Amino acid sequence: MERYLFTIGGTGAKCLEALVYMGAMGIFKDDVYILHIDPDKDNGNWLTASKALESYNNVKALITQKFNIFSTTFNPFRQGQAKKVDFCPLPRKTDTSNYASFSDYAEHSLVGALLFSEKIRNDRWGIGFKGRASLGSVVSASAIKSDKEPWNTISQQILNTINSGGEVRIFLIGSIFGGSGASIFPTIGKLFSNEFKTNDNFKIGGALLFPYFTYTVPSDANKEDFAKPTNFLPKSRLHLEFYESLTTLNPFKRVYILGDKRKRSVLCEKGSSDQLNPPHHVEFLSIILAKDFFNTNGKDLDQLEYMGIYRDNNEEKEGLVKWNHIPDNANAEKKFLTFTTMALSFLGFWEPLLRESKFKETRWFKTYIGHAPQLDDKLNNLKKLFNNYIRWLLGVHIGGQTDSNLKKCQINQKIQLFSARIFQDILPDNQNDEIRITEKESKEIGESLNVLKWRGAKGSSDYYEPKIKMEKSYDFLWKLACSLEIDNEYSPVEKLINIIEKTSNQFVNENYSS
Amino acid sequence: MGGFFPELDEPIVVSAASNGDIVKITDISNDFIKKIAVRNYDVEEVSTFIPNMWSRVVLFKMLTDNSLPENLKTHLSGELKGLLAIITLREIYGWDVKMKVYGFNQHEVDKIAKTLYPGTENIQMHVIEFHDEPIGGCINSKYYTGFFTSAEYNLPTVPWFDNGLLRDPIETGKTGYLDIKNVKDALYCWKKQANVSERYLDNWEEESSLICKVTDTSSLLLKDHPLVNATRATKLPIDPQKIFLAMPKGNKVIIYEAEDCNIIPVSGNTYKKLYSYADGGKDLVCQLIEKTVSIQAKKLSFNMTYDEIAKIDELPKVCLWPDFVADDWDEYYLWCNKLKDIAIEPITETDDGKEPTKTETEHSITWKFSKPPIGLLIKKGEKEMKEIGVVEIKNLEPLNEVDNLKKYEVGFDFGTTHTTIALKTDKNEIKTLGVKDRICWLTTPKNKIKDISIIKDVYAPVIDFIERDFMPSGETGETYIDATMPTVFKRKAMGDISSATNEVLDGVAIVAKKQFPPYRIVPDRCKETEVIRLMIEPFLERLKWKGHPDRHYIGLYIPHLLKLLKAELRSNGISMNNCKINWAYPIAMGNERQETLRNFFGSGDFILESEAVSYFFDATLHSDTPCISIDIGGGTTDITVWRKGTLLIESSIKLAGNVCNEYLKNNPDVLSENISRFDSKLEKYKEPAKALMKAMPESTLSMILSRYSKNFIDHIAKHGIVNEANLLNLRKLMKFAYTSLIYYSGLMLSAVGLENIDKVNIYFAGNGWSHLDWLFGNGNRDRFDSSIDSLFREAFTSLDIGAGKLEFKRSPEPKLEVAKGLLYQPVGSEKTKITINPNAKESILGEDGFEVNGVSKSFNDRIDDTTVIDDKFPSRFVQYEKFLQLFKIHGLPKSTDIMDIVQHNIRENSNKIEEPPFFTIIKAAIQKHWGVKIRWD
């Protein structure tokens, strides 16, 4: 089966970022073609996601073997001569485009005058549609067509696959409360459905993300530059109402509803590179739902169904997010914990060790790693990925965003996945700096590894006693590393990654076993 | 249940599930969408809320579907109500509100219209303008039919425009100078119309279905729309006396009266308001009681005292066409003649965007409307015209809607002399379709029309109306507009020109005289014979396809006929769009002419007249017995030979009723001979006319009589029996000419080798045979006068086709059978190129398209039975001389006597002559002996 995952707009970018890490940790294991569609091509969320993707691909490039981690290949689509994972539906001169000048519609001034106010007609689209879905639809109707790139290439690819007996599934992720996602989501659905709806080997589904964050427009800001959060829910409702009114014409076979009653407050940024929302659990949940869609038996995708993730009503009210709220939670929890242990143990234990020249002279190194040219560069790749991951994971755990530097934001105690304090502790003061682990921080990491998983207060039902003593974490890892059997066919860096993964996995198994 | 969901007013209902389960939401609409909590929203951004370019339209659809969140619903329904209140109350407030069709071109359909909803390329949009500024629109499509307000508008003069938005005027109580009760009253009438209650309209609840499901948006702003009727029920806080009294200004109030016509003493504008208070004008009553005039509409009445009643000697003669109203009919003509001190103007309802066109001539004015006017404003005065009152238009019959599922066929036998029409109903019944003039007389009672018809000064404008204004004018901008145009009346009885339903339309009146009036003024002192000549002469001209200088009138005449037909069909509940029109054409008609007709008649079947007749006689034609159909019309005779449903041979000859006409043109006094048979002082006017109408020159005579009526008959009667010789001469001519046709049909039979058969059936079709009835005093149209019958049989016998084997059959309905035949199922007949029997005793000339022994025959091959090439004419015409032997007429020219004429005609007209050369000889003989030239083309 070929899997296509399209993310749309700023929210979609956040989900793409989550996809990278879910792929890295092996929750999303399969290869997937990805495309991010965003009129605001410079928005910070997309830049962050693209950096995450880049760091992942740099690591992925080091691996030729099939591991439990880093197994996913994120394939770009061909767009003309190049292969790209992003697509901007706007004309090139985005900073000056608006309804009044958009070539396809400018001449229809009377229709425009009836449907849009003068201010909206003249508002520029350089930083997106500011939540105006109807304007988004104007552009998407023009740019997302089967005779235009990359859509014609994608259509042809789908056709080739289907014709050769293969199966294709497309999953879209976008917000329903904004301007881009809400308008592009149905347009893409319609585009491919029109071409392939009669083919049983083609299915299209998606996740619609409802408002899960909000912000307050500063009193000194130009309010017209911002999509207004008060409109998020009314729009969401109307958008879905509109999709639903399409009834039989609705191209989707499954639509997942996703959101959060407790909306996280984020900093108010009008768009472009300033739009840098912190990660959110809703985003990685969307990837788990994508996986669910890809794994669903085709027979169960005959008719449109709306799905959602069940969470205890009271826990929802409280805003709790717990491991058991996540679909396939045992697997997800294990993989999250393992990968996070990997990241932290790499940063706190392995990386400092591996960069020691003396260590390279040790018998262990020579036995397990061997000759490893340009190891430092490869370690840098790993570090960058883990660095980004930790920052992402911290973002998932913060409460209201009071500062663009997540280190300065409060941890949300209702997000009961990880004990996120350690992430915050090891992040540099300057958020743009890389994590540099000092001895003290290394020690702190070592002492935190056995309690990475969130736990409640002592005596509460959520409390657990780690099996591995906190001062023994690194010892455990090292002892394990010394007794591992590693395939000699692996390259040195593959061996290293394999060691870190296996030791972390064993650590998690040992430490959190009941 | 809880989950990772947005803020909901109530939890989603789901059966047992555990944390982390991916569960199905079974009722997405009710269990999720409608539960999404909507607290606040930004009003300015509402227009962009739907992910569709038509966001605003979709929002209003959601409003009508009752699927909006409550607060949005309140806001948008307020806007909608505010917009509808503007439309409803526009007249009361004096606002200029229009609804204009927005025409999407194909590019816009692709780029814009289709994006509203998949498959809605047929979207129609009307833009609602308030003093030329767009304030909203109305969409009519499969997806949504209803109104929406613009994304922004500025309406400072509208009381219920508040803080940038239209509001519900009732809810807000902002109605300006009008009392809120009046506004409520104005809006109340909608309640009577609607059945469905929609929550979103709250205190306008019953109106919702009406408002939001407008199917015909273009009619919204017309008076007959219920929405607009609202204004009729409005009680204005204004003294009605001040509104409705609009008498001529001055010291005295005068009531004007006109005989046979009630003039309501109000101004045009006042009448419009009064009319709107009455039920379509039906309940508007005007009475004069002593010194008081009382005018009552349904809801209003007022009285006033007048000082004086003045009689109007003569009102303009005003008529309206057609005499019915229907939603799908949009062509109405109002005609009036001009008088010196009285003028009329039509009063229309509120503007429907289509201005009437007005055509003024020296004698008359004609208006053309898309909707009939509601009244006529009468003005009077020598220097300055003042309004004195209004004449209501009440007699138009409202027609029901057309059933578009039913399909019909029309058989249209067009003739330049006569036209007949037959209709095949949806139940396959075939009947003739009469055509009424459908003129509704407005200022003159119908029963008095006959009186004016004989007064030439009055009648002239009537003719003018019928002939000039009602007819479509010329398309090429040439002289058409100045020409008198045809009528289509056949007056069954004198004076009855308005009510008769005519089965045979008389088109001979296509007299292309570019003069007005279109008839001769006969000097007082004039010899009787000269009087008759003067009367007849203008009407002897004929509209023919070729060679006639005025044949372009055919281009006006046919559309006119079709227009009459369309009205007649519509009055029978049939739309011409649902009719297939089958059309008959004569054999002689060339491709170019056929093409011209096809342009008029579209996709119907084109069938030869002779074929149509044959279909009418289908049963006999399928027999083994050969059948000859001789269809004599006004100018052309078509002869066909059939056997076993197969057309064996056909011929078209330009020799028919025109022979008689041409003779009459030279000898008009011959008519008196016929009329002289009747001698009662009173009856002599009636019966001769009746007889004449039935007889040959009916097309000519009907026109003459319609113009001169008793005068003409009187002249003829006075003339007495002084020209019997001329009459006898005409009889001989007709015998000679018609027998030549019979003889030739025998030649045709012989040429295909069928002379030695047991029996031959001969059908005499067409109207031309009736000439013989008239000339030979035969009252029985089923058979011929015995002398004629004998002569015809003798013609066949001379060709060795036994007289005992001949069976003659006259057509009971010589014109209608063609029209009816057009509607019969084809008999599967086919033309066959036959090989002329080389051993046939009687040789025949080759016809166009025929071959003799495989060799195509040119024109010169066709001259009699010998080869004739330029100077090699035969020394005599064998067949002609054989034909001559049938007659005992003294002095008939021999071959040698007419050789010069034949040679001359052939050399001069060889490119025009398309008929068998035998008739070139016959025509030469007629020219030689009777002095009558029959045209070649």
C-alpha cells in the first residue's frame, strides 16, 4: 500500500513535525509520501517541522538496516524538476496577493462586492488567509487542480499504483477552524475523489483538528492582522456543517474529529516566521489516527464515518492527558518512553562518552563500534534530532505559553505523560542554542531516566516505584551495552544506534515493569 | 462521552468504550455539530466563515435550513428580514429597489458558479440594488434558492439599518416615520401564503418558506408576486382623499364619459395605487351616483363630488393582442389610432426591467410589452393634454400553466394563397386548428367592431394595426416597415372579423402595395365596370416565391402566421416549444426556398405536399391500383402517381388557380355574372358574397369585400348581366387549362407503363378545383359538373386509358387534407427512379431528376416528343394537337399558330422554365387565344 499524508496550514505543519518524531520512535513505522500545503510558506510552524524533518533525514541517511526506530522513509513528491515536500498554492508574489488582485477573480468585481467586504477583498495573503476559509477556498479552487503540479504528478502516481494492482490511501490533516486547512482539506478530497472514487483500491480520509489553542491579541497590536480566536468554534461548527451538507458528495471515507476542550493559550503571532506555536498532544494524536486509517481494513472504509478518540468525560473536563488516552497506548507508551530514554541517554551519557578520544581507544569501542570515520559528524546528526525531539516533547507538556522560550513556560501538570521537568532543565537558556550537557546536567539526566514517565504523588494510584535506582541508570545502560549482541554487518553508526535503542528499550522494560 | 473533542454544549452519546478507543460518532450532525459551543463571533468576519467562495450564500442557506448556531441565526435572520422588509416596503418608503439578473459567462461559470456546490453550474443570481448600490442577491440553483445580503452595505436612509447591519424592523421597532403597525400589516399578508413555520424568522415565522424558497426570483419585484402584494394591504397613515383625488386641476371638477367605455376619473399614478389595493384590478369599481363619484378598491373607497359631466365624442379605437395572460407569455401589443384631441397611454405595473417599445406612425401608435398593461390613461386637450381618467383592461383570460410533458405535432400547410393547420394532440387525435385573431378590443365593444370595419377611415387603422404594427417588421431594414402587411382572416360572414375561428387562413391579402390606405379610393363619378376594376386591381397581386418583386414579404408573413399559431396553441394550453411542426412544400420548391422555410420551422419534418396528401389517402395508395393525385393550388399544380405505397413519378406545373385570376384581372366585370344569379334586394348582398367567398377568387374577394363590403357587391349588382361572353370565355379557358393537367397526368401514367391496367384512382386535391364549381354553378363539391367530368374522362380515353376504369374522387377538405396528412404516420413511400417505358405509346418529356433509359434528359430533351435544339423546333407539337382534339372550341390555335410564342418563350425564359415543356405550349395557346399570360416561375 502506498500511504500519502498531506498536512495543511500552520496546524498541519505542527502535525507534520509530530509525524517526524512518531516515525523516529517507530510508532509510525511505514514509509509515507508527505506533502505540506501552506499559503504562508514562511510560517514558523512549517520551518520548525522542516527542520525536524531535515534532522530526521540526516539520521535516516546513516541507516541502511531496518530498525524499530528511524524506520520510516518520508518521501517527497516530484514537483516539476524537483522533489519537494511542501507546496504553496498562492501565486509567487504572495506578499501582494489579495482577492482584488487574484487573477482568476479580480474581474468579477460585482460578485466580490456581494460576497466580501472591501477590507477583506484588499487584505493581502502574504501571511495566509487570517482564518478566512472562504478566501482560502478561492485560492485552493484555483491552485489545486488535476492539471497543475504537483497534483497531476500525484494523480499519475496514484493511477500507476492502482493500475498495477496496488492500493493507495491518502490522509489529510488540517485545522477546521482556520483559513487554509478548512478550505484546502475538502478541495484536495474532492480532487482525488473525482478521479479515483470508483476504485476500491483508493481511499481517502483525514483528521480535522478543532480549536485546541487560543491567544489574546495584545492591545497595542493591529487587530486586523490576526485571525480572531472567538471565531474558531463558530467557524469549526459551520465548516463541518458545510462539509456534512455535501452529503453524498463528501469524498472522505473516514474523518477523525480531534480537538481539546481545554484550549492552551499561546502567544499571539500574526503568522509567517513569527507563528511558532508550541507542540501539542492533539498533533501527535492526529498521527496515531493517520496510522489507524492506514491500518484499517479496506472493507471498513466503504462509507463515510466520523470517528473520535474516547477519553473519560471527567478526565476530559479536567484536561488530563494520560497514556491510556492514547490509542494503542501500551505500544505508544513503550515507544515514547524508549525513544525519550534514547534521546536523554544519548545526550547525557553516550554522546559525552563517544566524543572522548580515549573512549575510542577502549576495547568496547573497538569491539562494538570499530573504525568509525567522521563519527563526530554523525553524532551531531543524532544530537540535532534528539535535541529537537526533547524540545518538541517539552512543548507537548507545557501549559499556557507565556514566553516564546519554552524553558520559561510552566509545565502543565495535567499532561501526565512524562515528567517534563528534566526536559526543561537541560534546555539552554537561549532557545536558539543547542543543548549542551554539562556534567551536572548529565548527572541530572541519569537520575531522571528511571522516572521519565509521569507519576503521581506517592500514595496515589498514579504513583509507581522505578525498578532501577536512579543512581544506577547509566550503570544499567553500560552493563547492558557491554553484553549486547550486535550484528557485525551493521555500520559503526548503525551499531551505535542499535546499542542505544536496545539498551534504552531494555531499560524501559526493566524499569517500568509492574 | 468525553474525548479529544472541542468544547461541546453536551457530551457525545456513545456506547461503552474505554480510554483511548477510537469510536464512531453515529450522528455527526445532531450528536456533534449542533453541540459545538458557539458563544461569540466577530460579525465582520462572518462572510468568510464557510470554506467556500460563496460563504455568504451558504450561510443564508444554513439559515433557511435551521442549521445555524442560535446567535448567528439571530444575526443573519435579522439581516435577511431587514432586506426583505426593504423589498416589501420599498414603495411605501419610495426606495428605488431593483433586482437585476447577473449573467455569468462561461468563464465565470467555471471559475465561480460551479464552486458554490458541485453540479450547480446552472446557478442563477439576481443582484438586489438599492438606489443602484448592490445590497444583496438572490440565488436560484439546485443547491440553494433564496436571498442573501451583501457582505457590507451602507443604508443610512433605511430606518432599520443599525450599526452597519440591517435588522428586523419589527423586532427593533425602527420603522421611521411609518407606524410599526403599518409595517406589520404590510408584512402580515405573507402569513396567508405560507405553511411552514421556520424558527429563525421568529415573529415572521410563516413567511419563511415563501421568502427563502423563491423559485422565480425575477418576478419578485413585480406586482403580482405575493411578497409585493404585501404593500397592497398596507394601511398608510395618510388621508386617502389626498392620494386618490387626482382630477384635472382647475375650479371645476369634471367627470368625462365616453360611450361604451367607463373611464375611471383618476390619474395614472393614482390608478396604479388603487389597482394595487384591489385584487388585480378585479375589485375596482367606479360608480357615478348623482353628483358623486364613488371609487372602491378592495380595501379602500372614496367619494367625491363633481360639478359637471362632459361627453367624449370619440375615443381612440384601442385593441390589445393577444386576449389572454399567461406567466410564460411575454409578447403583448397595444394599438390605438390617433385622434386629434384625445390620447391614450398604457399604464403598466411596477417596472419589470423591460420598457415597452413604442412605434408611432402617421395614423396609429403601437406599444409592445412583455406584460400586458393594467390600464389605459386617457388624456384630453387641444394644446395641452390633461389626464382625465383611466380605462381598465379586464377581459384578458388568465391561462393555466402549460404541461411541458405533453408533446404535440402540428401540420402546417403553408400556401401563399391559403394556409391550413392541423394539430395532433398528445392522444394522437388529429384535428384542424382554427386561428383567431385574438384581439381584445378595449375602448370599443366587440359587437361594434363590424360597424367600424365598414368605415374606411376607422377601419384603416385597424388594418394598419393588424398589417403593420402587430406584424414583425422587416429584418433587413429595407422597405418592409413601410409596406402593408397581410391579414390572415377569412371572413366567414361580413363584419365578423374578431371572433371567427378560421380553419383556412387567407393569405392572398399579401398585397404588397406600398401605399396607405392599402386600397383604392374610388372616385364618385366612375363607370361601374371601372369601379370594379379599381376595386379589384390592388388585390390581384400575389405573393410568390420567385420573380415577384414583393416576395420578401414572405419573410414577414410566415413569422406572423407562426405568432398567431403560437397564441392559438397557447390558448389551448400548448406551448409551441412542445410542438414539432411538420411543413409541407410543393414539388417545385427549390432547395434555397426550402432552406428559407427550414429556418422558420426548425426541426420539424419537411414533406412534399403531394406526399402529405398521399398520407391522408394512405389506405388506397397502398393498393395495387395506381393512384394519381392532382393537387391544384393557387399557382402550382402537383401531380403524383402512386402504386403500392410507392411514388412512381411526380411533376410540378405552374398552372393552377392563377389562370382564373389572371383572366379576372383583365376582365373583372365577369364577376357580376356570378352575382347576378341572386336578385333579392337584401339577399343579393349576402348570398353573392357567401358564394363568392366559397369560390375561386375567395382570397381576392375576401380582401376586396373586407375593404369595400356592400359597396363592392352593390357595384357588381348594378352592373348587371352584360358580360356573359366574358364569363363563357373564362369557362372555356378553365376547361382548357384544367383538362391539360388531366391529360398530362394520363401521359405520366402512360410513361411509367401503367396505361394497360384495370383501374386508376384519381384524387383531385387542392383548392383550385373549386374554381370549376364556381364557374359551372356546381353546389356539390364532392363531384364535378357533368360536362367537366365527361371532358376529364375523355382526356384519359384519348390516351387509351379506359374511361370505365377511372374513379374520380374529390377531396372534401381540399386544404385541410394536406395539413392533416402531415400528421399521419408516413406510409413508407419512396420515390423511385423509374425507367420510362421505351415502348410506351405516348411519349413523355423527361422531368428534372429523371432519366430515360439511363440517360439524363436536358430541358431541350423535354420539349414534346421530338428533339428540339434552338432552331430545330419540331414542325408541329404532336401531343398538343392530340390534346386539341378533345375540344370543340372554335379557333383554338394549332401548333403552327403558337410556334413563334413557344420559341420566343423558350429562348427568353429557358433559365426560368422548370416545368414540363408540354405546358409551355399550353400557356402559349392560352396567351394566344385568351390573351392571358401565365407566369413561368
